[in-house]
Amino acid sequence: MTRSVKLTDYALLLLLATLWGASYSFIKLGVATIPPVTFIAARTLIASALLLVVMRLRGVPLPRDPRIWRFFVVQAVLNSVVPFTLIAWAERSIDAGLATILNSTTPIFTFLLTWAVTRHEAVTARKLFGVVAGMGGICLIIGLESLAQAGSNLVPQLGVVIATISYACAVIFARNFQGHDPMVPAAGSMLCGGLLLVPLSLLIDQPWSLTPSTDSVLALLGLAVFSTALAFTIYFRLIHVLGSVGTAAQAYLRVPVGVAISIVFLGETMRPTAWIGLICVVVGVAAMTLPRRRPSTT
């Protein structure tokens, strides 16, 4: 039985957007001196180790059912191995901000996959409005003139788009973990992702020969602890409450969160169109995540 949505769930949605919004900057710093495959392998292994420690302290065991572990492998491929690596590789050529913008289209693909394939959630006019309003808001925030430059570095940008589609598939597949403690699929999928990537890291990057900078190592730790271990625990909790499309809507919040951080900490300013775009994003997220009001009974 799905419990009712609470204010804390929307606060967690904002926190998730913040943690994942910050991940692009962590990645940009990290891949400066650590190759993408090794960087992501370390990210997933550190995150899974942290989650396993917390689970042990809480007395939450890993499942023994082979079927669940097969699901963990699929979730790892869709939600970490493919998208993490593609984005890390792409950010060696494109800005973290552009990667954030491209990756913010996850709700679009989630919506389309839900409508065309799984049909496990009602595709309402309100959700469609939310998709349109959110994407329109993002265009206003980044500035229409910025879109004109989106064709440069086309291959890395396409890599981020493929990562975005993979994330959308992962959001839908995560329904298979309903009934489990949120840390279980988070830890299980991260562990499987790390085990899949380590052999590739050893073969491709020969990590024992690397000399990463302090900034890259700190970025890796921040990414693994906050933007992975903590973020994915929140992510799997929200899947059960807000649904696939609703949870994917946090992608819209990454851009305004990034703008807010730049204003507060970097002294940047926003154009009037960006403020209008921010309102559009908030309206779009609300349209996609707020539960429908049930008709009153007399």
C-alpha cells in the first residue's frame, strides 16, 4: 500500500535535485586527472561500501534471492554503469553546466516511455503540461542564445542524451524494488555497478599508474558520499511515493538550484527571462508531482 505524499517528500525531492545538481561539478573536477571508467568504478564502490556499513548498523540485510540480484545488475547498468560513465567521459569535452542541461530532459523520456511502453502510470494532461512547462522554463533559464551553441562537441552531447535515456529506463525499472528498504536497491545496484566497472578500469586505465590531484580525489569522495550514496537512498524512497515521472521531475530542479548556488556563492546575476523560467520550472514540477485531489465523499 502506497502511503500518502508528505511535505518531507517534496523537501527530499529538492535535496535530491541539489545533490545530483552538484554531481556535475564533482565529475568535472574529478575527471581532470582520473580517467572516466576508473573514476566511476571508484565512485560506485565507495558509495556501495558506505551504504553497506549503514545497512549493517541498521540491521538491514542484503537479499539472498538470485532474482533480486539479477534486478540489481540491470539497475546498475541502467542507472550507473552506462550513464555515469558516459557523462564522465562527456565532461572531458563539454562544460558541467551543459551536461546538467542536457541531462535535465530525463522526465521527458520517462514520460514518453511511460506513455508508449509500460503505461504503469496515468498519462494525464496535467503531467503533459508539466513536461512542457518544465522544458520551457529550462530554455528561459539557460537563455535561448545558449541553445544555438548546442551543436558543438556533438558526440559528447549525444553521449549525455544516451545517458539521459538510460536514466529514464532506470526510473521505470526501479519499480521492481517496491517493498524493499530504500538502501537495499541503492547498495545492491552500486555494488554490482562497481564490480562490473573494476575489470574495465584495470584493463583500460591501469589505475595503479595514475597520479590524481587532491582536487580530483576530494571531488570523488564528495560525489560518492553525497551525490551517490545519500542521493540514491533518497531516490529509491521517492520512487515508491511520487512514482517514476514524479521522481524524474527532480531533473528540472537541477538547473534553478545551480543558478541559486551561482548567485549566492559566485555573485552571478540572472536575466529577467531566467526568473520567469524558474517560475515555469516550479510550476512544471508541481504539475508532475503533486497528487491528484480525490473527490470528497458525502
